[in-house]
Amino acid sequence: MLWLTCLVLAALAVGAFAWCRWVYTQIEWYASHDQAAPADAIGVFGAAEYDGRPSPVYRARLDHALTLYRRGIAPLLITLGGNGGDQYNEGAVGREYLMSRGVSEADIIAETQSRSTEESARRIAVIARANGLRRLVIVSDGTHLFRIHAMCAAQGLNVLTSPRPRVPVEGHPSDFDRLVHEILSYTAWRLHLH
């Protein structure tokens, strides 16, 4: 009986390793491939803001989206993210930042309620349907894009992904920590454990 228990545990370990390896390769693929192509809108997933100013990571996402917008990839920008614990929210901070860089307010939709990646995916789907947007380019950190793509696809969205350039940020989690977080977060989402 002990050998059967060991066999089952070994099979579970191999299965878990194979799953993690598959998720890791997906994360790496999305992180290293910029799919930006003509679309109806560019969605920028939120990140921290500090007293109304985007954090370096969020600023890098917004700057990348702005570059795509100026290249004519899409005529509309959607900033996503709710309140981060102070009087500001990520979506509005993103809108203000883009307007300060010369983008017309009419070309920006700020979603200001979502508090998680999954909520942002649901809310951008609502925005897309309400505005007749058929194809979106999503901007975020490279390691975040596989999970975002899967969540947006689950909402019926046609999305392309475009990773922001890497910027070194003091105190930001290491690549290993981000990969582990994404593997665990994606797995929890797929298992409906959130």
C-alpha cells in the first residue's frame, strides 16, 4: 500500500511540475512578444500611484501605451484601476498623466473601480461592448500579460498584448518572485480559488 501512495504522490508531483512548466513557458512567450497591431483601443492595466502620480511601473506602462497611440495603433486609450488606498485611483491618475502628455480627454476612458486583474478584465469587457470595440491592445508588465490575455479571452474579448519596456525599480519584486506570483495567480484563477 505504501508503494501505491508513493506512486500517486510522484504522479502528482510530476503533474504539478508539468503544469508549472507549461504556465511558465506561456508567461515567457507573452512577455517577449509584442503583438501590437491596429486595434480599436489600447487598454492600460493599472499599477500603483503615489498621491496622484503614477509609480515608475505605471508610468512605464502609460508611456508605452502613449507610444502605441502616437504610432496610430488605436485612437482610444483605456486606463484601468480603482482606489489604491488614498484619495486617488489608478484609472484617473492614468488619464491625467496621458492628458498632461498631450492626449485629448475625448481619446481616453478611465475605468476607476476595479481592484484586481480579473475585475479589470471584466470592466474592460463592459467598456468594449458599450463602445463597440472589437479588438484591443493590452499593455502591462510582460510577466502579467499571459494571465491578462486569458482573463480577457474568457470575457469574449479579442486582445493583443504589448509588454511595457522593463524599468528597474528599487524595491520591486524580482523576476523570480513575479513569475511565481503569476504561476500561482493563474493557477488559482483556473481552479476558481479566488
